[in-house]
Amino acid sequence: MKDTFFKAKLIAWQKIRVALFSSSAKDDDTKFWLVKDFYETIPLKLEKTSSLSGVSYFVLSSPKVLELGHFYEIHISNFGKDVLDVSEAIYFDDFDALFTYTGDDLGARYSKEKTTFRLWAPLSSACFLKCRKKEEDSPSYILMKRDVNGTYFLSLEGDQEELIYTYIVVNNGVIVESIDPYAFSSLANESASVVVNMEKYVPNFHEDKLPKFHSYSEASIYEAHVRDLTISKMTDIENKGKFLGLIEENRKTLGGNPAGFDYLKSLGFSHLQLQPLQDYKTVDELNPDKLYNWGYDPRQYFALEGSFASDPNDAYKRVNEFKDVVAKFHSVGIRINVDVVYNHLYEGDSTSLDKIVPDYFFRHLDNGKLSNGSGCGNDFASERPMARKLVIDSILFLIKYYHIDGLRFDLMGLLDIETMNLLTKEAKKLKEDFMVYGEGWNMLTPIEEKDRAHHGNASKMPEIAFFNDAFRNIVGGGIGYDLRKRGYALGEESYREGFKYTYLASCLNYCYPARFIDANQSLNYVECHDNETFYDKLSASFLEEDEDVNHLLSRVKMTNAIIALAFGVPFFHMGQEIGQSKRGNGNTYNAGDKYNRLDYKLLDERQEMVRHFKDILTLRKRLKELQTFDPKIIENLVTFKDLEHGGLIIDYGSHISQFEAFKVIINPADETIYYELDDYHQVYLSSNGLVPKSDIHIKHLILPPRSTFVLVKCLE
């Protein structure tokens, strides 16, 4: 009818709301009815009528419960027909009870005899599998069967390995095509999902080469990006920017020093944290040099990023080459942690999740708009059962098939506590020393603050660690907002008491309330991929003094030693060991190789800093008492003595089993500190690194500016 428009929405299982605009008036005998699946007629009863601004509103009731999985058209006599929109069903009180699927077979499950496909699409009235063999040009379309809890199921007989497929889904009469959100691999740029046999290639993952970890505080974490580690022209790494480039042996810098895998192996950290590996959007996998991005814009949670593979259109390359990365690092005792982004997705409304089940996987405000606590356009609704299942299923998949050893959660404070605790529990069933940690900032999102996984709720998540921004701000003076602000390691004496609090892993009530239940929860850092490097922070802070470069580098070494010695989990960013700069750029997520790559030329020039970094990690591993996490033990393990110019002695007394006495001495000032000890000690660690055992003993200390020392008395 001319000048007529109406929309109908399901608002309860037996109720429909209609909004009607028309230049013609509704007759008293106007009738309403549904047509189900094009043939069954269901009469509707008018329950309520209202109008506003020329629009008429009707509430209609159905004599029977309307079931999802069917196509409904609503008819109004004299006004025509339209598709019934059932999308609001996801907010019905019993929706989750009716449609939560608990099986373990979502996605494409391969065997040589058959491959099964199961898709969760509860709102859909029909689903088809669109598929073709690699050698075929034209696809086939196969109707899937509606099955339990809102899933669609199909079994294809025969060997379907490397079958290329997508789903055709009909929601509210709209036909969309989507990749499989549970796909284990895909073609380049998520153009299609691919059936793969995850058991086809299983390397020796060398789990036996990994020393057992009993607590997070035994770990030391080194953060890096696959491309950044290997892309430099200053090495002879062949597979630059690729998974394979990470594991090439006997590679050298132009100066003849170890590069890539050999360099990482030599540093002595326990865990290599790789920035996002799950498939992300803003790098063209076929032209990876065209646009740079860290990868905090996820699109798929099972399939890996194709730009790191030697061939992004070979579905097995990204799978098998990352398996080789994990296996190779395991072979030399290094674990692999993966940086994961479950707080949001890139352009949520174009993702497979939103195409298949509109609105379900994202949080909404009361006015219907998407919540945006992430600042990236949407917040992932981890508290919803099937969203929680997706997170946990994908994590267990990474552990089961890639044997990863830990997870770093981006903006973890946006996720809910129940999900975080449950995934940690399930992960530890597969690997008892698995690590889970993340950014615990308390960010605005519709779930209640008491349910958010932020560090203010750390006591509710005893097996999860948090980036300790108190450590970052007190030791370094903060980043981003005011680079000129100086912390304790920059010579600000007023931060000394706060420094003691952070040295104790913020797990004791010392001048501030305890943040954490024990030191395992405190990741101690001054630099990560976000914001400026610590060297750039120093440069900005001392800009007016025109500080000598060597003075800045001495502060880097001093601070790295503090991180390694403090209670908690030491965390370092790639290049921090050599005082690398991003040229003052505080947000280089898409700034390119120039700002992000490991500077191997600088590494050649600063080998002395590399040796110092190796030595501080060696010292931490060597002395188990430094890895203490119980706050009751920590409280009695050390005492503090203040020195002039903000200096500090951290005295372990005789609590370090290898020594009669053990003292950490810090001079963050630009002045030399003179101090006389009660007895003679040997220098165990200096600004040059570990000191070989000698017969030289000192009592009168001359502490150079910007330095950290360890003094000991050896057992007789």
C-alpha cells in the first residue's frame, strides 16, 4: 500500500510489537496473522493499541509459543506483510537456558571418514554450507539441519581435508555469508574458512625440556612482536616478519652478534610473550608490507594471523609454522605466552559472530547503543554463556594444539571475573604451570564493577596476575600523560617509601593498602608495547638538563636490575635491555617497522648492556629467595635502610641461603653516595653485571650515580 510502512518485533515468546505508519486509517476489523515457513497460518490477537506522532503501535499475542528456527511473516489486512524480527529474543529471560550449547564440536571437525559442521545460530531460520574443493571453481550449497540448542548440523561423508567453506545464514529474512567463527584455519584475509586436520602434523613440543614452575614469581617475561623481532635489514634472517624467521639458527647481526632465535635464547628469560597471533584485520595478508599493525584488532579466535605464514593462502602453513615456533623455543627451555584480545573485535557488526547471531556477542547500553569501554567501538559480552564458551574453547584449543604456556589479556578489566577464573581453571587442567595475566584497568562497561576482572578485584582472582601500574608509576614516574614526571628510578626522593611498597610486590600494607594477595599477582614493569619506551620517558624527563646519553642508559640498567630483583614477576619489553627508542612516539601500533622493529644496529653498539641484562636474569634464577611470593615470608625477609640522596639499602640479612649476608643497594641520584658498612662485603653485582668471585672485600662504599649493586658475605 502507498505511504505505508510497518515493522514487527518479537518481544516475548507469545507477544509481538508492531509499529505502523500509514496515510490510511486502520479499520476496526483489521486482522493480524503470522505465516510460518510460508504455509502455516497463525492468527494473532490484538491486545493493545497506542499512537504517537502519526505512528500506531500494536501489541499482539499468539495462541502458541513461537519457536526460533522458523521463518515468520506478519500480515496486516489492507496493509501488507513484513518479516518478523526475532533478534530481541537474545534478551529474553530464558534465552540462555534454552539455547546454550555445551558440546565440544562447534566448527568443522575432521576425520578421514567424514567431517561434521556445527554452527550456533539460534535466531536463524535457515543455514547452508557453501563449500568447494581446492581444485573446484564453483561451490555447492548444502542445507544444514536445525539441531539442539539453536545449532545447525551437517555431516559430509568422505575425506574433506582442505575443503573451503563459508556459511549462508538467514536472519530475519536477510541472507548473509560468513566465515566460521570456530574455523581452525582460513584463506588469506578471512576470505573463507578451511577444513584442516590439526593432528596431521605434530612436532615434538619438548615439554620435557621445560623446567617445572611452581609459581608465577619464578618466571621472567620478555614481550615482542613476530615481525618486529625479525624484519630488520641489519641481520641475515631470511624469513623476515614470519613465524619461520623466529626460529632460524646461526643468524647474525652486521656486527657478528647473535640475532633472532639465538639472541633471544641467550638472554635467559623464561617466557617469550608474543603480541597477537590470532587472526586480525588491518594487515593485508597478501601484502604485509603495505600496512603495519600490532594486531589488537581481532577477527578470528581459532585461526592464526596469515601475514606471519610463508603462504597465507595455504591453510596449513600458519598452523604448522607456529607449531614449529613453540616446539623450537621449548627445545631450549623457553615457554611461549600469547597476547590475546577478547575485550572487543574489529568492526563488530561485520564479524562472523555478529552476522550469525546479531548483537549477542557485544554489550549494549540501556539506549541500545554499543558499549565502548574498550575505545575500539564495542565491548565483548564475555558474561554471556556462548560468548564465555567461545573464549574458553579457543584458549583450550591454543593449549591443546599449539602447546602454548600462558596468556596475556589485553584490557582484561573489561572481561568478567567468572569467565577469567573458569578459563584459568580449565587451562591449568591441561598445563598446571600455565600463566594467566593481563591489564587490570577498571574501565567503564555495563557489567557491575564488582564483576569486572580489574586489579581492584584481585582477591577474587587468586591465580591471575596483573600489570602493576603502581610499580610503573612509582619507579618510572608514569607514561603517556606526563613524561616529565619523575619516579624513584629517575631520582625523585619523595617516591622512596612508595618504591619500597612496589619492591614488595604491592602485596603488603606498607604506606599503601596491599593490592594483591601475594607477589605472584604483581607483574613489575616500566615499559611495554604501549606508550613510549623507558628510554624515551627518560629523555623527556631530563630534556631541560640535556642529560648525557650514557647517563640515561645507566638509569635503564639500574631500573632493569630493580625489576629483576624485586618481588613479583619481572616483565621486559623487546629492546628495553639496550635502551631502545621509538623516537618519542607514544602510540606506534600502526607506525611501521621504523618505530617498532628491534634495532640490531643499536644492539651491536650496546653489547655491554646486553651482558648486564643477561646477568641480572641469571642472578634472579640463581637465588630462589628472590622468587618468594608469600607476603608473610616477604615481610620478614627484608629490612630497609635509607641513605642520603634517596639511596636505599634492602637488607636480606642471612635469609639468602647461599650467603651469610645479602644486600641490594640502590643509588637513583646523580650524586655519588658514600656509606660505611658494619662489616666487609664482596661485590656480587655491579653496573657491569655479575662480578667473578674475588678476594676483594669492601666496607667503605662509594656508590656511583644511577646504579644498583648487590653485596654479599659468603658462607665460610
